Amino acid sequence: MAIIRISKEFTFEMAHALLGYDDLCKNIHGHSYTLVVTVKGTPSADPSSPKCGMLIDFSDLKKMIRDNIVSRLDHSLLLNSRTPNELLEMMEKHFDRIVLTDYQPTSENLLADIAGQIKKLLPSHIRLHSLQLRETKTSYAEWHESDNEEF
């Protein structure tokens, strides 16, 4: 059977700030993100399976990504863990959805992090092919398996 790719799109709202950045993005600001997840593999050929002909049920992929990625990021503030402690403490007093990262929270770094998380979640017969993270209508980052095979 042929290798098939399927994609599922997710949306979430998230704010971030770029620590030490030299322009406006050093300020807390938000985006309406769109994440497109594309996986690939060989669909089931087992005629006794209710999933015969499917690579993965779209609802299973949706639940996996929603429960492990989107639910953590949606309506959160993503900050670099090196943000000064006094600022973090003040923010944590007033807000309950702060996510700290060990990287600068750019779309590029966030996308690489998401790729690593998704790869751990997928069944062994399915591979992550690509991701697209749209930050605005005109700006997005992409991750492709073929670009990262040697890394």
C-alpha cells in the first residue's frame, strides 16, 4: 500500500514576549495561532479493523494534539525561564496560565518543541511529516521531517 499523508489544523490564542529582543516583540503580545500537523504512513489494510483504510482516525489525531499540545498553550503566556524572578513572581500572582520554556519563545523554537512532543506521542507506524505554525495571516514557520533527519 502507498504512503499517505494526512493533516489536521488546530487554532489557539497565546501571548509571548521575547526576552532581550531589540524591537516591539520584547513586550507581551498575543497571536491567534494556527497549527497544521501532517503525519504520514501506510493506512491499515486489516479488513477486520474498523480503522481499515485509515492511517489514523482524524478524531484520534485531534484528541492527541488537543490534549497534549493545544490545551497547554491556549490562552497562556509563554515566557523564557530566564525572565527576571521578580517579574515572574508578580505575573504568577495575577495569572494562572504561564508556561516557561528553556528557549526564546519564538515561533521557530516553539515549533521545534512541538515537533519533539508530537513525535513521542505518535504510534510507531506513523511519522510526523511536517508542521506549520501560523502566527499571523502573513507570517508562519515550518518544520519538515526531511530537513531534520540528520539532526
